Amino acid sequence: MIRLIRDEMFSRNIQVIPSSRIGEVRGLVEKAFLGLDVGDARSRVIVRDMVANLEQDAEMLSRTRVVKTVLGGEELPESFDREVLELAKRLVKAEQAILSAKNIVLGNKYLVLFTSDCRLDDSVFRKGDIALLTQAQLVKGVLQDCLVTLKHPIVEYSDNVG
């Protein structure tokens, strides 16, 4: 796991980590556990510390990969965690939608256009539907990649004019 973290930290791009590599790491951990006598108090402390260190390593690697993705790292279709990294990118889009001055917001609801069928909470929306959504619904919709926010026409026009 340490090697994965080091490689990720020192590379400019997000590293491709195949599922087989994660399987290798898990296999090494399982072999290490099998060799320990958990009946012995000292061995239990070693196992507990080993698991805690592995969890910290997994968190560090995860944070590094998500940050690199959010900062514009390339998509990795063959990496084991591509779905997580794609959601990280969408989360940035959701935050941008909340903060953008271009979006049409009425009260505290965002005007959106559904680009595909979508279920948010207890409501079902069809492609082409227009709706006012709460911030929580907007985030869920962006994470599902089923909507776009509608923009103020004057702001959009002024961007296009120059």
C-alpha cells in the first residue's frame, strides 16, 4: 500500500491502479493475518495496529486520488476506482452549480432541465422536464448526471457578445 501512495504522490497524473493490484495487496494482508497468533495478547495488538495503519494508508491514497481528480486529473477508464473519481468530478460540478451567479434561482430553489430520466427522493422526472429543486435535490441530480441548471438569458447573452 505504501508503494501505491508513493507512486501516486510523486506522479503528475493520476496513476492507473488495476483491480489485480488491489487484489495483490489484499492477498498479502490476508497472508500476514494467517501467520499471526491472535490468541496471544501481543499478536492481537500487532494485528490491531496493522489494520489501523492500513486504514490510514487507504485514506491517504483515497484523498490523494480524489484531490488530483478534482484538480483536473485525466479520467482513467481502466482504474479500479473510476466510478469514485467520476463522482468526485460531479461533486465539483454540483458545488459550482450552487455557487454560480449564472443559474436561475427562485427563492432557494434552482431551475433545472432534465437531460435524462431521473428519480430524486420521491419524485420521478423525465427527460425534458423543467423543475425547481432544493439544493439537496440539485446535488443528487448532478451526481446522477441527469440534469443541467438553467442560466439567466441576459448573463448567457452577455457572455456570447463579448
